[in-house]
Amino acid sequence: METCIIYTPLGYAKIVGDVDGITSISILNTEEKVTDIIPEVLEDCAIQLKEYFDGSRKQFSLKLNPQGTDFQKKVWEYLEQIPYGKTCSYLELSKALGDSKAIRAVANANGKNPIWIVIPCHRIIGSDGSLTGYAGGLHRKQWLLNHESPFKQMSLF
């Protein structure tokens, strides 16, 4: 497995993967040394994340290899289908997966998503539109949703 650290507007991110694909992208809550030379198998991921944060990329094209249960992978595959700038509730996600009573299991799988941003678990919100749990912190979830919003807030000051 190869690893690199990149800097994003939300902090340092760690990318892990190999020729079989990206296995994890995680946001770190500590200051880290940015990797000087990014391993070749991770270069495209680092570039695409930079483009996402620059606003020039709305869809990722990466080989992914997340590790999890079959159910978790099914949830993560569905998350990848939620378009940039759109959100979905846990209930809608549960219904789409065929069981409206599986909200807790779906929420648990969502929370264990190992590939930050690329598998967009930040696009899942409460049925009432509220921001609910996010492993990277609700402030980051809000930032990501604002970043993807077609309605940009303008500051007067």
C-alpha cells in the first residue's frame, strides 16, 4: 500500500491505495507534513481532489477499492450515484436500497465510508434537512455542501 498526505482547504488528507485502487481517503485532525513526491498510483487521486476543491471537478474518475462488508459496499455504491450539488436523506437512501427500516444500518455504513469526498457521504442529511453526524465534523460537512451548492452565498463584508 502506498500513502501520501495532501493539503486541502479543510485540512490535511491522507490517501492510501495501490494498483488495485484507492482504499481510503481520510481527513486528519492534525497538522502533517505534505508528501513531497506522491506515489504514481496515488497521483491521479491527488490531482482530482485538487480539482474538486478548485471547483473545476464535479465527478471523480478513480479506481476505488474500499474495504467493507457487502452491505457497506452496496451503500457506498449508491452514495456514488448522488450527483454533485444534490443531497439525499437517510430514509430516502434506505428506501432506495430496498428497506425503509434499515435507516440505522445505512447510517452506520455511511459513517464507515473509507473514501472521503470521492464517495460522497457528506451528501446524506436528515429527513428534515438537518446536518446529521459526519466523521469529519459537521463544520466540514457544511463546507462541502456549500462548496457544491449551485447557490453561492455572497459576503457583503
